Amino acid sequence: MAVNDECKLKFQALKSKRNYRFIVFKIEDRQVVVEKLGGPEETYDDFHASLPEDECRYAVYDFDFVTDESCQKSKIFFVAW
């Protein structure tokens, strides 16, 4: 299965520059492509609403949180839907 170059570029932008909150991918014509980009101001609810109920998707979500020691952290989660 081929991965479109845009997928790699958008993921690197999310990972290094935090340009996006999430990226939703789909398989189209035997290739993985970007379906939706969520801006940094979007929420988990926005992310959840962008996933179709009856089709499979793949996504990455950048989750911000604060630890018990009041340290700001971020984790990127991979989602298979």
C-alpha cells in the first residue's frame, strides 16, 4: 500500500511544529491520503465528529495535558477507526 507524500509532510508538521491538532487519513485508490486536517484550536469533539460512523479511517491526534507536577506535556496518539 502506497502512502501519499502529503501524509508524511503533514505528520511532520504536526509532530515538530504543532501546526495541527489531528490528521485523518483514508485509503483511496490503493493509497493512503489525507482526508482532514484539524487546526491547533480544534478539540477532541471536533476530531471525533470528523470520523465517519460506517467507514474505516486512520488518524493521529496531538493530546495536550498537565502532569501531577504541573508540567505541560503532549502525546501523539495513533487511532485506527
